[in-house]
Amino acid sequence: MRTYTLAFFFLLTSSIAFAQATFSIHGRVLDKASGETLPGTSVGLVGTSQGGVSDGTGTFHLTNVAPGTYTLRGSFIGYQNLEQKVTVTSSDVNVTFRLAEDNTTLNEVQVVAQVAVERETPVAFSAVNEVKLRESLAGRDLPMILNETPGVYATQSGGGAGDSRISIRGFDQRNVAVMINGVPVNDMENGSVFWSNWDLGDVTRSLQVQRGLTASKLAVPSVGGTINVLTKGFDAKRGGRVRLEGGFGNSRKVSVLLNSGQLKGNWAVTAFGSRRTGNGWADGLYDDAWTYFGTVSKRIGKHQISLTGLGSPQRHGQRAFAQRIATFSTKKATELGADPGTIPERGYRYNANWGTLNRYTLNPDGSRRDNVETLYERENFYHKPQVNLNHFWNVTDKLFISNVVYASRGQGGGGGARSTLALDPTDGRADFQKAYDENISKFSTLRTVKRRNGTDSTVLDPEHLSTNLLRASVNSHKWYGFITSADYKLSDATTISAGIDGRYYRGEHYQKITDLLGGDYAFDTGTPNDYQRSFTGTPGNGDQNADPYRKLRKGDKFNYNYDGITKWIGGYGQVEFKKGPLAGFVSATVSQVAYQRIDYFRARKATLPSGQTITLGNTLVTVPTADGQGTEQVTRFESITVPKTPTDQRAGLSNDTTLFVGYGNTASYNSRTYRSVDNRATGPFTSAVVRLPGFTAKTGFNYNLTEDNNIFFNIGYLSRAQFFNRVFTLAGDPVKNFKNENIFSVEVGYGVNREGFKASLNGYNTMWYNRATTISFLDPSTGDPIPVSVGGLNAVHRGVELDIAQEISRQLSLNAAFSVGDWRWASAGDYIAFNVNNEEIGRGTFNPKGLHVGGSAQNQFMVGVRYAPFEGFYIRPTFTLFTKNYADFDPSALQGDNPQDAARVPTMRNVDVHAGYTYDLRVAEHSYRLTLNGSVLNALNEFFITDVPARTGIDPFNPSVIEVYFNQGRRGTLGLSIDF
């Protein structure tokens, strides 16, 4: 009996011991495309109640798992579910999930946008996924988060919403290609990027920065790099998100995102909308914006068709002009070696471009009726809706064809005063009241009027004349384009690609009156008693086809009015190969751009039926009377009818010839001279078409040394046509003998990517030949500054960059970015200046050789730590340091054969802190995810100079007179989102 009892006891304890032998399944969840971790991913064993959520480092840990074979599933909003077989025997199991974005359309857009892939694409790149955007953007413009990547310098400039600027490797954003879903968005005339046109932070799924000439197939201006913005497509799962945000400057934002999921008939819809308002950190920087985004997609067999529309109608205040250091802080000026003199200190929030106005009216008895309002001298208003129609066709397993057709019509511009407004001495803001008082007092003005009999009369004008006013500089456009490409897989190792890129762009540029500041009218010339025109140095210089005595009212155009037409056609070819550890590409592009300028204010040309072409001048003349017995001065707004000639009759022309010529201009016909003012029958002045070719040639190779290590190399040459605004003189005529900008770049790099650690080290050398820049030249006859393009300048940009991500533990991870650059001018440059009449007024040479290129920090150090001590919570402080930043300068300020560097900006240091908590909630059969996150930007509240813009007449070498922008002070944001 005792023996049986002992046997039963040992059997029982063995069974209990075996039952208690459990293990764990742990690992990480990563974004398949970028390699970034995915915190908040649900991971569970199918068919059981065991599961969990990945922590702040993307790490998950399932405990008490009995031996056996299981199906492990990972799921995250916006990504495809991934299931993986796991067998647990006698030890813990480590699993790595790499989730792909749940968006068929996005995957195909990635092909069109040429998104770089780790250990395959031989270029230096960094990626920011949706999770990091949510955690760290903190209501800022999209470029600001890229300061966490090497070689990037982004600032908020004056601080207005959307006024940020970004440089990559010392090349400003006019030389950085920005692509949204594979479609280029740099301005077609000058290459600029206006971030206020898109509030994309909430709908961006992936943000990738490729540095250097990049792997883009298109002929885009990627001298410094390419920024690929990939927006949301559609999610296979139905759901959405509601988010509320608030923070500094009374900023408020509410947004709603809805996904239909996969609908019957393979339809899917995604829609997003937001409303944003705020006062800004600096004075007068109000923000008022809406954003909409929508995608409708349908799959038909092997075809995928999607229609995407997005836009952000907005209006915001601007701080348009930098100020001397002492204006912001006397103490800071003294610390930096600047003499504050008698400059009054206004504080770091100071903005001169706004103020108040008492728009009073005078009653008949002489008393005033007050009406005080806030007025903004400088503000930006714009709406640029863009619509893309995408068609992707998987013809066979080997052939893939994509077509993108897009259209955009931007409307808006920027505000300003006609001439510089005085500043109120009490607060330093724009003194609108002084201009208003002067204008409203001019109710009895003597004005000269031309009479038909040739005599002049002086009359009393009872209306108020405005000598200063507010205007809008309108920069609207119509932009249409297409991208057609085909990829063919020759073999398992080789793919060839070819495509065509076509664009048509028509920019509309003019100034119009928005506020007469108490007056009833204004004159285009500003000098109503002077028949000659007053040239301001701005293209157009007043309407040369109109009566200079015409009264301009609110909404009338003045000063300049022209259209710029840009037509672009490009083609590319590329061979990609991947076999074993070796991958690479060879690509080439060719392009031609055609520019033409149509000037509505320049004196027009008239073509008579006999075939004569008459160029109209600006001279006042006396014309014969109809009976030929005398002379008379033609009155304004008349036309002149000339009897048909025998030549006309033989040509079959039965009507008389009617000449319509510019006011004050002359036309000769049949040995007689005529003059009139109405130009309706003639077309506007149209320049010759300027056609410029361009091309690129690039190649690169990546070799995977081991499963963890790789090296890469790329080399390329870019010949880029000059931008539109450098092709025409101030008068609107094509510049002669200009050359393309040419860029040669070479880059080598090394990467390591093993579990818990990733690093990329690369070095680059970029030579820029005939780099285009602009100086200001003073017209000796008028004293007006004239923008002049400089040719022959060369520059060399070289440096080293390092990007590191390290998982120290399950709770703690680190990322860092380092870059060291040496960017210098490498040659002298020369210029030729032309005035508004297209007459040469000066030429010269200057030599910046050996000087540092200004406008961007050449050295960078960034480190960030993410700590997730318990499930759902994270805190992420980051530290950024920028050094070796020189003032941007007008090269014409250089003196002598051995000029000195411009002023060097002191080292900049910044600490940001981001934190958040996520909680999963289940109500009945519905699951919700609540996320509360917040950020403290510039947590140490330190102030440093970020920008020193070039300014004519300002000595860039003297810290006492340079004009600067400072960073923004400490500020916070807080957001609550609900995903369902």
C-alpha cells in the first residue's frame, strides 16, 4: 500500500511540474518599409485569450505559454495583419514582426515615388513613420520634425504658420525636390515650396528624406535631396479617428478621419477634414486654416484606380522682416558682441507688421465717428487644391504600368504696403493711423487734366487721394501634369523602367489694391501731376497702356501684371538589378522646359493689315485732324480709324483699319502718325519662347557584406535649366547667353542593421557649377534696387553623416543623428545689370572664393531617448545642437580681393520633450484606442538666432547691424485622439 501511495505521489507531482512548465514568446514589431518600431501593436495567439500590446520600443512579451504550436497574429491600424506559426518546446521564443502598410494603392505609389529600401537602394536616406509623426510633430510644420535626421536644417523663419524653410546639405528648398505621392510640387517658376499650402501632418503615412541626387527617376531639382511625402490611401478595416489639439498661442485644432474599409465591389473611401485656428507665438501671427483630404479607390481586375483630392485654404499673419539683435534683446546683443546703441528693446515676440487703426469718418459738423480695428500689413492667403487620378495596371507578372494625371489651381498671394509704413514709436508696430490721417485729409487736391484742344486745365478734385495703401501681391497659377511609366521585369534579377513626365504651368502675377487707408483712389505712378512714370524697380513698373491719370480703386491692378508660362516635357529610363548580395541601378533623364512671359502692363505691339508691325513708344505727339488741315491732341479713351488703302483692297480687306495703341504711344501708318490710349484691339506684349534642355545621369550600387552589414556607392551628374525668374530681364526680355546649372555628386556609405541596433554612415562631395544667385544693383539714375542674376559661381559641399538607432532595453531606446559639413564658394562670379527699359546700366565681378556658404548650419548633433516604463506610456526627450552657421549674404557686399566670412551665428541648442499614454477600451463589441499626448518645445526656454537673411545694404560682417530671426520660446501642446 505504501508503495502505491509513493508511486501516486510522484506521478502527481510530476504532472503538476509538467503543467507548470510554461514559456514566453517575445519580440519586436517593425514597419516593413522604414524599419521603424511600431508601438501599440496588438499581438496575440489566435484561438486563445492570450495577447498584449507592443511597448514604446515596439517590443511585446507574452508569458505563460504552454508548449505547443500556435498562430501568432500582429495587427496595427493602417497595416496589414500578419500571422506567423510559432512552436514552443522547451525554451522561450523570439519573433520579429515586419508589418506592411495596409494600402494597396500606397504600395503602388511607393513604386512611382521611388521610395528607397534598406539594404537595396544605394542612397543615404532617413524615414519617419506615422507613429513618430503623431508623437513628435506637435502642431508644427512638417519640415520641423526632419531636424532629427542628419544633414537637415529646418527653421520656422518669421514664425508664421506654414512659413518654415528647410535645407538639406546646405541647399535650400528651391534645390530640394518635394514630392507628394510621387508628384512634384516645387514651384515651376522658382523652385520654392510653400508649406502653408498643405497641412499634411495628420494624413501623412510615411515621410522619407533621400539626401543627394537621390534615386528619383524624374528630372527633379534634387540637388540637396528629395522629400517623399506619402499620404494615407485606404485601410482594409473600417474605422476612423477623432482628434482634439490645443496649445500655445490659443492654438486649437479638431480633425476627423474616416475609413470605409473594403466595400462591396472592391470600392474603398478615405476622408479627412480639420479646422485650425490660433494666435501664433509671436505677435500678429494669427492662423486660420481648413484642411480637406479624400481618396476614392476601386480595383477592377488587374487595374487599380484611385482619385485623391487635398487642399488647405488658409490665411495667416506673417513676420516678413528680420530685425537687429538689439531690437529683440539688449542683453542678447551685448552677449553676442553687438552694440545695441539707442535701439529700443521690443522682446522676442516682436513683430512690426501689424497694428491697430481707428478708421474714423468725419461727420458734416466736423466731429469724428470712431471705428478701431486690428490690421495686418503682412499676411498670406492661399488655397491650392490638388487632384490626382492614379491608374495602376499589373498587366502581367512581369509588366507594371502606372499613370498619374494631376491638376492644381492655386489662388492667393501675400499682403503688404505700397511703400514702407512708419513705425509707431510707442510699440514699434506699423503706424497705419499716420497713413490713414494723411490720406483722409487730402479731400481738395489740385489735379492737371489734358484737354482736346491741347491746353491743360487745373481742377479741384473732391475725392481723397491715397499716397500709401495696402496691396496684395497675387501669385495664382494653373498647373496640369501627367506621369506615365512602365516597369518590366526582364528576369528575376533585372527590371527596366521608362516613363514620360509632362507639365503645363501658367502663373498669374500682379498687385492689386486691398485697402486705400481712408482714401477714395490712388494713382499708379504715385505722382499725379507728373506725366512721366515713376519706375519702382518691380517688373512691369505701372501700366504703360493706360491713362496715368486714371483713378485706381480697391481691387484695381497696378505696378505690375504679367503671366509666366512654363511647359515641361521629360523622359527617363532606368535599369535596376538585384542578385544575391548585389543591388544597383543605372538611370538617365532628358528634359526640355519652355518659358514665355506675357506682360499686360508693357507697351504693346500692333500689327496692321498691310503686314506692318509697329512697336509702340512712350512719346506724346500731336496727330493730324481728320480733314488733314490741322492738328489736334487726341483725348483719352479714343481710337483712330484709318481709311483702307489700295493695298488693303487688293488683299480683300473691306474694312477700314482701326488703330488702338497705348496711352501716350505713337503708331505710324501711311506716312501719318497717330496716337490714342485704348489698347483693346491689340494683344499684350509677349516675349519670345525660351527653350532650355536638361539631363541627368546616375548610377549606384549596394552590396550586402553579411546579413547585417552593407556598403553603397552612387555617382551622378545633373544639368539643370535655370528657373523662370532668372531667364528674363526686369523689362521682361529674355536674358542672353546664360548657361545651365551643373551639379556633380559622389557618395559612399556603410550600414549595419542587426536586432536592436541600426546605423548608417555616409560621406558626400557635391560640386555645383554656375550656381545661380541674385544680387541687388542700384540703378544710378533712379536709386532703385534692381535684382540681378549672377553667373559663373561655383560651390563645393562636402560632409559626413551618421544616423543611429539603438534599443538599449525593452523599455529604453535611443536615436541619434550627426553631420559635419564644409560648404564653400569655389570661384568668382560676374553680372550684367539692365534697367526697366532693358538698357545695360552696369556690370562687374566679385570673388567669394573660399568663403563659407551661409544660410544653413553646417554641423549638427541630435540625440533622442524614448523611455516606456510601463504599458501604454512613453516619454521622449530630444536634444538638438547646430553649429557653424554663417549669415546669408548678398555677394555684392564683398569688398577687395580677400573678403572675410559673413558673421557666424552662435551655437544653437534646443530641448524638446514629448510624452503620451495609450489606453485600449472595449465597449460591448466595439474596440477603441484612446491616446493622450503632449509636447513641450524649447523646454529650457533658451533663445538663439536661427536665420540671418541676406539684405541689400546691410553689412553681413557686423553683428551690430545684421538682421536676424530668433527661435520661438517655450511652448506646449496637448492632444487627445480616439481611434475606432
